Amino acid sequence: MRADLEALGRPRPQLSGGASVDPVTAEVIRGAMETISFEMAVYVSRTATTPILNQSNERNASILDRNGRYAAVSVGVPQLMLSSSLPVRFAVEYYGDDIHPGDVFLANDPYHGGGHLPDYNVFAPVFAEGRRVLMASIQCHHGDTGGSVPGGYNVTVKDVWGEGLRVPVMKVSDRGSERRDVLDMLAANNRSAGYLGDLRAQMGAADLGAARLGEILERFGADTVEAAVDSFIDSTKRRFREEVARWPDGTYEADVFVDHDPWANPDIHIHVAATVDGDRLKIDFTGTDSRDDLQAWSSYGNTRCYTASQIAAITSPEIPKNEGFFEAIELVVPEGCVLNPAFGKPVSAGTHHPGTEVGEAVALALAQVAPERAVPQVYKTGIPTIMVGKDPRTGESFTDHSAEVHAGYCGAAKGVDGWGMQNASFGNLWKATSEINESIFPSIQWERDYRTDSGGPGQWRGLCGAHYVKETRVPCKVYTYVVGMKYPIPGIAGGKPGAPNKLTIRDGSDDPFVVAHTADWVPMEAGQRTCYDYGGGGGWGDPLDRDPQAVLDDVLDEYVSVEGAERDYGVVLTGSLEELTLAIDEKATEELRERQRAASVGEGL
Amino acid sequence: MGTRVGIDVGGTFTDLIYVTSDGEVVLDKTPTTPDDQSTGVMTGLGQLADRFGVSLSEFCAGLDIVVHGTTTADNTMIEMNGSPTGLLTTKGHRDEIELRRGFKEQIWDPAFPPPSPIARRRARIAIPERLDFEGEVVQPLDEDAVRRGVQRLRTLGARSIAVVFLFSFVNPAHERRAAEIIREEFPDVENISLSHEVMPRGPEFERTSTTLVNAYVAPRIASYVTHLQEKLRATGFGGPLLIMQSTGGVMPPDYVSRRAVTLLASGPTGGVMGSALAASRAGVSDFVTMDMGGTSFDVCLVRDDKPEIKTDWNWRYRYYIGLPMVDVESVGAGGGSIARVSQGTLLVGPESAGSQPGPVCYGRGGTRPRSPTPTRCSAISPPKVSQPGE
């Protein structure tokens, strides 16, 4: 069984046959839908059994209409949240009339619209006045998917079947009754003890969303709700096109690269051409790498949502997020390239790379027309670093996904230095801390502070990456895949790239293991440490235009060193950081900046 | 039951409620005096005394208790003009307050700015020390580093110091010892906020945020409350002065500096608690309280006579407050909030017209409609919404 993914991605019909709704009512309905999405997401956080959901919030809720168009989305990680529409569309077509009140569906298969196997889409239909009107959808990242490797990321397996259990779509509840046989089968194919608890949290959230939406339909009537959904999708499309119309016509290209795949095949190439034609925008990935022996594949659904979420970040944040974005973007992704893999390719790590490079490429292309906010809303990590061992406190084996706080990859935008821990598009993730994870896993986090000089220089500075040191208190093994060493996060509008990644396992021992591409269960003894220098964010604008006072402040705050101020910003300081007597040597700064400007003429030509 | 006065200092008015010994209720109000809120409080008490034809001293001497809600903590955070504050924290964890566990309020806006810092990175001092999750010492406290850190903070101009060590809520020994050293090195420090006292639980971001806010607002509140108490004592008031907390309870003035952070939303919380009491007497158990001011509209859900208490996700002024708070939801849509149309969507607030010149309906030169007016005046017409088929 296979789905035509590009056909699933095409625009879907509107709901209403021309019924009207006043703008205030439409806005009230939209607000209610966003609130319901939020309540569904919180429901998962409060009821799920594993930390990835009940601590880290890796769950996304959305409301779709009966045709699988986004009506409203709320909290979540945009590039994941926006990947829940294709599985819903596939389900609607697959089941046809066999969709009933009280049904709850599950889908995770990347070849039927999903992102990758760990991302479970669970959704429930909402009926009113005898017809199906809406779909409440909740998406969660599960800590295990079956397959041969714990943790859901098998980065070296040759096909999707080795990655774990594929579910194109199935009913986990049938007309209000949980399907015990189905849940037991799913649980039998999963290592995680908390798996069923997480899945039931998700099913409960879908039920809750359906019930709440039922109340909205009862209050306003199906005709009014349908007209409202049409009106705000249409409004988003119109507002988006108004922005595109302000961009100069032309084709804007960008090329970005992933260092290597987990087999060390080098330089995976993403090419994009963004064509602006009046108020129309076409995003075309023709020319992207299609080497068949690669091990880096982003599913079509994943590519599609990374494109839309990056473009949403570049346009006005006030535009309500819904199907209007997808309807206003023409997307071309040739089948067989790494962004639309041939059937059966493994994709678990592809949501990360080359998935994030989709956002990066789109940002770099559109930076040529709308540089102010064209900040790649991505990361350059590889996959989470997984540590597996046996915890002597419990006698049980543990899988630590290193889902902890660590800064990285957060770029500056015009007028705002990179800040916090990560890009805005991860703002809903709530990362675990030392006090949480040291209580759960047998390790100690010695350091995770910002790393001086790792933020990309610019008129606005990229955020520094973390210097992250973790000691294991028991013997364990480490599994990971690292990129961003050769190709770090780029700067925008003359800004410089952030510092690259570097991961050393058994750091400080006489047998250190510096990760070149993957760590395939590298053993560590109790008391040994990993040291991960996470990459910095990119700068925005020419660093020689940065206000010298801001550079001095950065040095006092140790985001930038005294040497870095001179080298990267042309700012000469006198006095001592230790004694807090630093001051700007204005004359020397002016002279140095002049020399550096002269030296950079012709750079990049 | 003796005589009682409740005083709520709001942004515009200072409201007073006087309850006599036989249960009679007298209300009064006077303009708030932002420079020194106690001036308005004493004026209000004077007005009450006048009503009964007695002197302020006689009136105050006859009071058994004064309960006070104040906006001092909120104003400090709105204006970000608290005490210059430094942080001593476990080495390797100096940046928790900036990292914020990854949270940003806007997930779609790469240009969304960071919160105003309470302690910039230079004022966050890394101290070598470490406990594990059971409170066992993995690395002893480096006392010299604490001394050097305190001296550095003095040089930077800090007046208040927060101390946050990992797992101090399991074993507070290192934080307590650091406090002793701070007192030796910096005898006139205005406030020392120890994380295990302010918020005795994990995780460290929440505790750091809460402790920093406490250290930042405590000196100003403590000095205000002390000042008010002195003024009341000078009039002959001999009873207890109690300060309204965001938990719905009250606390004595000498407790304020340790838990100043619980004075955030002190005023609105008092309104909720009073409403709950009044409604309960009227036989109503389930209801919503509403408090409409000039710039905000405060709402709280009360079920079974009990206001909702929220124990997590309490963000105030972009800082996480990891303590229970009465769940007063505040939206920026008060009586003076400006209504506008943005790209075809009708929006209200959070910008407020204020009182001068005020919204268009005041007729004093304002040009923009406030929240209730769009339906009554034709300052705007409904935006056109495209319909299918257009």
C-alpha cells in the first residue's frame, strides 16, 4: 500500500457553499480553536508517562477541517505541528464513510504523510448536524518505535522497515471503545514501558479536543463554523500574498549542505529556487542531491512543513497560522531527491538532516528579498545523543535522550541579538534540567554555560552555543550522529556563521573519542565525561557596524572575548576584564575597522 | 470581632474598606500617590477618621488590624527599577535564567526580544560547589570564590544578592554558608535571597527565576512596608499590619523580605478573596470574579467557594514564579484599551488610552476608540472578510 504524497499535499476544497459569518464571530471561533489546541496539548503534558512528553512538551495540537485543512494550530514546534495534515488526509480518503463519532485514529508512517516513525499523529473526527465538520489532532514524539535500536533513531539502517513499526493509519478507538487488540499489538512492538501511557494520553487529548469542538459547533451551528474556517484560511492566504506582493519579482536561489550522512558520505546538497511572481511564491527544490546510496532522507511531509514553518517565521507574526500558508505556496520537490525519497528509504534522522536544511535553504533564499526576519529556524545537531546503560538505583536499563537544556544555533534577527537557548520555533519545548534529569538518570551535568566567542558575529550577534559537560556515574554506551562541524549555521545579511559543533566522548580520559560523524554505541566507564561544544547561531548584518558599546557589553558579559572583539568586530578595548576597567579605544577602533573594511572588499566574489 | 481596615493600592485609586466591630462596612477611596504609596494610605485613613468625627490618632488607635494589598512589587517589575541584583550560582549553571529551559513566548517570531535582565551575565558569578540529587556533597563549597564573587558584585554596584545552588532544597548547607560569607563581606547588603528559602524545590530554572525576582523586588517592598508600619505606629495603631500575598493569604511585615515575590498581584488577589467571601455569604459558590481597571481586566474562576490556585506555569513580567498563586488571569483589555484593525482583524489592547486625553468617547481630544465603544460609535466600520467564491 502506498500513498501519492504530492497528491495529498495539493489544496483541498473549502467547506461552505458561500455561507457568511461576521468577522467578530469568526475571530471568536478561531480563538476558541486555538484555546482547544492548547488544552489538548496541556492534557498530554499532565497525563503522559514519559519525560519527553510530560516534561519536555514534545507534543503539538492542531484543529483541521474535514478535508484535512489546518483551521487552527496553537502551541508546539512549528515544523512538527505542520506535519499532521497529510496523515489526516490519507485517513479521510482511506476510510471514506467509515468514520464515526468516537473513532480515534493513529498514523505514523512517513510514506503515508507522516514525518518519521516516532511522531505519532492521533486524531478524532467531530460531527455536527449529521455531518463530519472537523478533526482534532494531537501529535507526540514517542521515545521508541520498535525496530532494532532503542530510542527511535536508527541512523544506519538501510530501509524504513528496520526503523520500527509503520502505521499508515488505523483505529485505536472504534466508536468510543478502545481497541484492546490493537493497543496490545502496538505495545508488543515497543520497548518503552511508558509507551501505552503516552499513547492513551494522546488518545484522551484527541477525545477532549473532539468534545470541546462539539461544544463550539453546538453553540454556533455547523454552517457558521464552516464559514468561519473558510474565512480565516482565506484571510491568511490573502495577508500572506500581500506580503509576497511587496517582494521584488525574481528567482532567488540558495545552496546549503549537510556535512555528511551517518555513513560519512560527504556534502549532502540542498538546492532551492524561490520564485516571486507578483503575489505568488514558488519553492522549487529541483537540483537537490539524489545520490541513491545516501543515508539522509527527509520525508515529503517533513520537507513540506519545514518549508511552510520557515516562511511563516519570515512573514508577519500576526498572520494567523493555518492552511492559508500551504495554499499560497507552490511547492516542487522532485521524487527521488533527499527531500522526497524513493519509497522505502530510511527517514528517522531525516527530520533533523536534511530536514532542517530545508528551513535553512528557504531562509537564505528569501533573505535576498526579506532579510529582516529571514533567520533559519533550525538546528545543526545530527540527532540527540543517546546514552544507554543500567541504573543501579533501580536495576532497570535506562535510555537517556540528553533532552536537556543546552544552547545552540539561535540566529540573530535585525535588531535583536540571538537569545535564550534556541530559535523561536522551538519556543514551546520545555527542556529538562540538571535537577530533573540527575534524579532520573545516573549522571551529573557539570557545565552547560554559553561558550565565549561561539555566537556568529554580526551587527546583531548570534547566540553562543553551550559548553556542555556531562559525567556518567555508571558504565554506559553512547549512540549519536553529529553534523554542523564543516557547515555551521550561516549568518544573514553580512553576518558571520556561528561556531561549529564538537563532541568528544570520554573527554579528558587517555582514550578520548572525537565524533567524526557517528558514535555507534561507544562505551564509557563510570566517572568519564562527554564534552559537547554546541554550535552558535548566525549573526545578522556586518559585525563592523555593531555599536562598539554593545561589543564592550558583550565582553563584560563574556559572550565575546577581548580578542574576539578585535578580531570579529574591529573594536579595540583598553583596561582589564578582571578588574572591570574595560573601555573602548575609539581612535584605534575607528582605524582598525577601516583596515578591516578595506580588507574585506571583494570578499565572497 | 474587632475593627478592621483593608487597603488596596491600585494604579489609579487607593481603596479602603472599614469594618466596624458590629459588622458595618464603610468604603472610601483616595487617589494613589505613586511616589510614596503610604501617603495615599494615610490620607485614606484620615478620610475615614473624618467620617466618624475623630482624629486620625484616635481612629488608628481603635483599629485591631490593618490588611494591605500593594502594587509595589508589580510596579517594580513593570518599571524594572528594583534593587541592582547579583547572583551566586553553581559553576557551570550561570546561564539558567537566560536559557529559560528553551521557552520563548512567541514561537513564530524570530525578532521577538528577550526579557529585561535582572542580573546580566557579568553579575552572575559561578561558584565551584556541587551536590548530587540526594544532597550529597560531590564538590565542596569554594569559600574563597564566594568572597571574591561578593567583592566583584559590590564593584558592579549590586545591592541585593540571590544565591542559587543546585539541589539546595535537598541540602541547604552550601547556600547557608554562602549567606554567612556575604554578610561578612558585604554587611550593608540590602537583601540576601536564598533559593531554598524562597522556593524550596526544583528545578533550577524555576528556582533561579523566582529567587532573582525576590532579591530584585524585596528591598523596595521591605522599605515601603517598614515605612508604612512606622507611620501607622506613629498614629497609635498597635495591632498587626498584614500584607496580602498572591497565594490568597497574608503575611507580617518582617516576613516580607524573604518572600517579597509573593506580593506580586497582591491587590487583585485581595479582590478575589474578598469576592469569594462575599459570594459565599450570599450563598453563591461557583462564579467568576471580574475586576476592570484602566489597562487590564482581571478574571478569576471560583468553584466550591475556592478561588483556583495555580501551582505551576505562573509567569509574571516574563519571569517564572515557582510558587502557588491565585489564578488571576489578566488580559490587556481594560476600560481604556485601544481598539484597532490590523490586516483585517479586529484587535483590542493591550495599548491603553490612559486618562489624558483618553479615548475618543471622553471628548477631550483623543482620536481612538476604547474597548466598549466600537459598537456605539462609528469610528471604525467592520472589516470586509472575503467569502468563498469571491
